[in-house]
Amino acid sequence: MKKRVLALGTVACLAIGTLTGCGFTGSTSSPTTGGSTQSVESSEAASDKKEAPAAGDQVLSVYANAEIKTLVQWAASDNQSSKVNNNAFEGLLRLDENHDAQPALAESYDVSDDKLTYTFHLRDGLQWSDGTPLTANDFVFAWLKQMSAEATNGYSFIMTDYIVNGAEYNEGKASAEDVGVKALDDKTFQVILKAPTPYFSRLTVLCQFFPLNEAYVTSKGDQYGLSAENMIYCGPYVITSYDPAVGATLKKNDKYWDAANVKVENAQVRVMKDASAALNAYLADELSQVALDSANVAAYQNNPEFSSKSEFRTEYLQFSLSNPVMANKNIRRAVSMAIDRETLVKAILADGSAPSAGLIAEGMYGNESKSFRDLNGNICQFDADQAKKYWEEGCKELGQTPTLTLLVRDDSVTKAVATYIQSELNKNLGIDIVIDTKTVQARNELMDNDNYMFASTAWGADYDDAMTYLDLWTNGTPYRGSYQNEQYNKLISDARVETDDAKRLDMLLQAENLLIDEDVIVAPLYHRGSATLTKSNVKGLINHPFGPDVEFKYAYFE
């Protein structure tokens, strides 16, 4: 027997910038909440919004800090394309003002008792911007495209890891008919998974999961997506112009199913690579919102338009267990405990970042009542006295006082953090460490080749579930410190197939404790954040902490 689902729980989302290392801005005022997708009652989707005045000819304007390389969804993998596509397209679910998933193109869905089959029910009367009906076949076509070898964005795995025969289809070993995505009729889209995946429905807010009209895409051939005129849209807005180096302009999509609740008629995303130029544009009333670099935070933090944001991205120190010094747990524990993370984020970063209490970012989903971080507490304690004792014990075990070398990438923020760590270890352990600064590519090569002692690196959540972090340390690669622990691997593998949500959560909580507190394989430092100015007359412009980072749909001018 199937259970009817009328609402869609808290969303999880890929970081679409560079998914393996990118997070997005969002309010820290309220943690992610939500619950099982099998028992949540729905309000009438996004329709129950308070009435706001229409925007008239006012333009909602934000900026992208790099070129918008492409709008073709099976080719796009960057934050800039996501910023545009999320507002011109829509998936089965959509993030709301509280970063929760709400019914979007799907008004409801069912989950089978074995949690392997998801059946999505589309709304009546859905249309593309050219008036063509939007049907379940549009999801089948789009998802197969993303799972195929044609996808060039590097993220086929976000479907093939979960969907039956998705990986085989990607490798040319299975036909489209064998893949677990089906249109049962024009309004019913069914997905069959390999294993229970509690966060699967929440992935569907990602741009890779948006539908595509096969006839239209095929008719445009290799010209599809090269200009605004060569695309049709199903989201709150349509794109009226697009230039990778200049940006994109958008206007309200009158064919959108919830157009009555879209208040801003015109919007734009401008490409502005220079942070100072973006701030000047904001001060000249040319932008509705701007992100501040740390050098400007102090000057504006008392401004009523100022707010600080936190992202689902964790910066951490990765220890290499192949290195004879870092193979000593007391040395690793001493380094981790000697760093005052509170002072790091307040005095050095000062940009909205939050000190790490663990690997899993603040606000990420745990259960219906508490976030994962609240449930697992602070497992990254700062204790200078204890750190010194661990250091001395580690040196005694090694028979020497080693010299530590910290490998870091060459951006200004990372170098500032490295200098702070150097001073903390000098003050609290009485040692001088060497900072080895390399380009991102050179640093990655050294880590991949197991040629480092410990390094500064980061991971941004691909979706709103602790698994997006914790499964990284199951493969024993040099980049992850050559960590191999059968108990850890079993916790992760068991959690992958566990159908009881409470038992699964307990496994993940144990795994984080094992990784950070017991084995000290990594030392989390901070969860990246940003500081933002938003015009006082702009309301409802949402910045999500994960996934598509700017949401125009709920915005209005006061």
C-alpha cells in the first residue's frame, strides 16, 4: 500500500556552483526544518503568500561574479547559470522563503512502502512559455539527457547514483526503456530508485532535474540555449536577453502556473567580476543586492541594509595518515584542539562565516525537531592546555619534535586563515609551522599524489543531508587522508540502505563522531559565510544556504 504525500519536506540541494566545493548564501536566522516526505501536510504550495504591491517598471537587479557560461542545463555546472536558470525554469519541487521544498510543477507525490518508487503528480494545465503543454514526458526526456553520455556538466552522477539502470544507461549498457524514469500518463511521472534515499525528492529542486521539451530542444539542435530566443521556459520568468559576458534580463512569465503570486515584472543578472565595481553599482542604485568582501564588512555592518549569511560549506584541515607524523593521533588531536575557531571567524574572516562545531554545517537537516548539528553537538572543542598535553605526548611517541607543513591554496582568504593557524599553533603548542602555498591545481595534485602532511580544503553540501559529507571518507583516497576504517565504512553502507529514518540518522551521527572526535581524520575550521547589503525597498529576495542561491519569485518592492 502506498502513502499519499501532499507536501514535500525540507529541501536538499546540490551546490550548483562547483558542486564539489561550492556553497551558497542563506539566512542564519532559522535552521533548516522539515520532516519525512511521507507524512507532511501541504498548504496550497506557494499560493498562500501575503499580497504585495506590484512592481511596475522597477527592475530587480543582482549580479554574477563570473561569466554565465551556458544556460543549457545538461552542460551547466556553475553558480552563475544556476542563478538565471532557477528563475526561468522550475522542477517538481521549489525552495520557498524558509528554504523548504514546496509543491511546484508537481502538486503531490507518492512513495511506495519499500521507499523505492516515487510517483509525482503534475498540476493541471501546465504550459511552456510558448503555450505548449508541459507533460511528464518532458521530465523523462530531460532526466535521460542528464544521465546520458551527452551531459557535459560532470553531474550525471546526481541521477545515476540513485536511479535504476541510470549508470548503465550512461555507459551505453542499458536502453532508455530500462531506466527507472517513466511517464505513466501526461500528468504522472514515476521514478524507481536502487535503494531507499530519504533526500531524493529534495534533489529535484536542482537545475539538472528541470524538465525539457523534447520536440523544441531537438528542433533547435546545437543552437539550443545559445540565445534567449532559442529556449522556452516553465518558471516564474522568461529570459529576454542573454550574453555570457554581460548577463541576462528576465521578465515575468505569464504562462507560469503561479504567475498571480509573482510580483516583480522585470529582473536582471549582471556580470560584474570586480567586487568593488559591484559595490559601487549598488551604492549608485544599479543593483538590488551586493555581497561585501571582508575588507568592507566593518564599514557597513551597522547599516540597516546589512545582513550576514551562512552557507552549507565547511572549510577543514585534512590530515594525511600516510605521513608518519600525521599518522600519530595525538599530533592530529593537538593541532585540532589548539585552534580557536570563534576568534578565527570574528577577527579574521568577519564575513558571516560560523565556527565549525563539526563537519556537518549548522542548520543541515537532522530530524523533524532538530538539525544534525544540534543533535551531535560541538565535537571541535578548543582547549589550549589539553592541546599542549596531546602535542607533548605525540612528540614523545615519535621520539622527536616534528616540523609541520600546511599545504594551502593561494587565494587571499585561505592564506589569511593559514597565517592565523600558524599563530595559534605557535601560541598554544610553542611550534613554528611552514605554510606551503600553491595554486588550486597544484595543491590538488599534491593531495591526489599523497605528497602532503596536512592541507586546508573544503566541501560544499550537494544536498541537505549529512551523507553529502560523510560518504567522502569511505574510499580511502590520498585526497581524503588515506583513511580506512571498517567500522566507519559499515556505518555509511548500512545508512545507505536503512529504511528506518531514526536508525539511519543514528548511524550518521556515530560516523561523524568517529571521523572527527575519535579518529581525528579532519579538523573542521568554519562554515563559510558572506555579508550582504540589500536595498531597503526590496522585500522577499531570498538567498538560500544551498542550491540555487537567489530566488526572485517571492520578491516585491515596498
